[in-house]
Amino acid sequence: MKIKKAIIPVAGKGTRFLPVTKSIPKEMIPILDTPMIHYVVNEAIESGIEEIIFVVSEEKESLLNYFSTNAKLEKFLEEKKKFELLKKIHKISNSARFVSVEQKEQLGLGHAVLQAEDLIDDNEPFAVILGDDLIFGETPTTKQLMDISESLGRAPVIGVMEVPREDVKKYGIVKGTPVEGSATTFKMEAMVEKPSPQDAPSNLATPGRYILNKQIFELLKSIPRGSGGEYQLTDAINEMAKQRNVYAHIFDGRRIDTGQPLGYLEATVRAALDNSKLRESFISIIRKEFKKDEINL
Ligand code: G1P
């Protein structure tokens, strides 16, 4: 069955980006002229997703507005004959179906995903994509996981990357054994949320890319609160791995942690260098500023 839906939880408070997140959802902070959430949505669409389910908290109206049609703006651009911009704006709201469910209490990622249960059909596999990490590469990460899932009998697959040992405490960590003939796909034995470096079963961390199925919802209802006193998606996946084959796959791509200011800056620099209109002027600015501060690279 083709995977058509992606759940994207966007209910977090964004405290690492205060004060701007006092009035703007962190997902709407732009990298150049494009909100971070748009990159995540693009990953889904380029992977073949047709319906995006946002799990939102009440302050996320501007995010939902961004993905809805803005008839007034479209009319204005048409009258001004700004057809390129019109095309760009029109595409945002028409490239997928956007729906939302509200998470009324902030009880963790597992609880957020559970809110989308009624929007997923029986036996329907789906993707979960978290927005704090942007991953750049040739094939979208979610598509890579879909392909692995398909090749392994449509099993659940979690996207992972190797992280330095001291960083395992920030992530869901997978314990697995390599699948025969592969150095990048593992059969999961367990998954642990934010272990200490001493207790971590490996350094394979998920930046929040998952292919799951409806079974996860029953497990999400049965798990107790876990790390941080929250209902953790990781704990439900760990239970699932006891009942059926679940896999982890090291994806190809460069991942930038835009959930924190330095990663955000890194992504901005990358975007400026990738933008043909800005690239040369941006390099001159950086050269000038470095010279002023006597920084030699
Ligand atoms: C969440 C998940 C964690 C995952 C991480 C990726 O944690 O619970 O398993 O590795 O996202 O960003 P959070 O960063 O929301 O605390």
C-alpha cells in the first residue's frame, strides 16, 4: 500500500527560540524567505505524501494559515502581474491536502501522534516527521524509509543516524542487529528514549523520521509516562519491536539540527550559499566581516 499520509507534530512551545516564539510558532521562523516547516512539508511531498496531518496546539494559527489558500493575496499578485510569485504562493496550499488536529495538553510526542488516530485508516501505513531537524540530500529521507519498508514486507522503519556518544541523551536510541547483507539497516531489538551515554545501547539516534502503522496507536494507549514524565513515541515503538519486526535504517543525507539557534544559523548559511542570487554577495559580506575581526580561515 502506498504511503499517502504524514503526521507532523507541531505543538511544541519553542522555548529555545524565545523571545520570538512568544508570538510566532518556532516552525514559522524562516530560513531566508521560507519557514522551517515548509522544508519538512517539502520532504513529505517529495516522498509522495498527499495528506499532511498537523498536530497543533492552539497558538499555531499562523502555521495553518500559511498552508491555506490566501485568495486576497493571490488576487493582488495577479493584478500586479507578479505571476512567478503567484505561482509560488498558489503551490504552497495546493501541493497536498492539509488537515489538523489539536493536542489540548502537552503530554509528549507519543500523546501528540495519538491525536491523529482517527485520521488514519485501518491497516494504513503512514509517516511521522518531526520538524526540528532538516535533512538535505538527493533522496528525501522519508522516501528512503518508505523504500526500505516496502522491501522488508511493509514493516515499520525508523530513520537513524550515528551521533557522538555524549549526544545520545538528546534522542531516541535504537539497539539493533544488522540485516543480512546490509551495513545500514538493522532489525530493532529495543528503542530507548534519551539514555545516558553510559546506558545507551548504541549511538544510533533518530532525528524524528518514522514509517509506522495503525498498531502504534494501541501501544501508545498502553504505555506509561516515560522520559521527562511524558508519553513517548519511542516507548511505544520499543513495545512494537517485541511483537513484530521493526527496522532502523541509517539514511543518506546531511542533517542540520534547526531546533537550536546554532543549527538554525548553519541552515541559513547553507541556504544563502545554495541561492544563486545571493551566493556571491553573501560570500563578500562574510569575507568583509571576517577581515574586520581578523579571522583567518
Ligand atoms: C523527540 C523524540 C526523540 C527524537 C527527537 C528528535 O525528542 O522523543 O526520540 O530522537 O525528538 O528530534 P524531543 O527532541 O522532542 O525532546
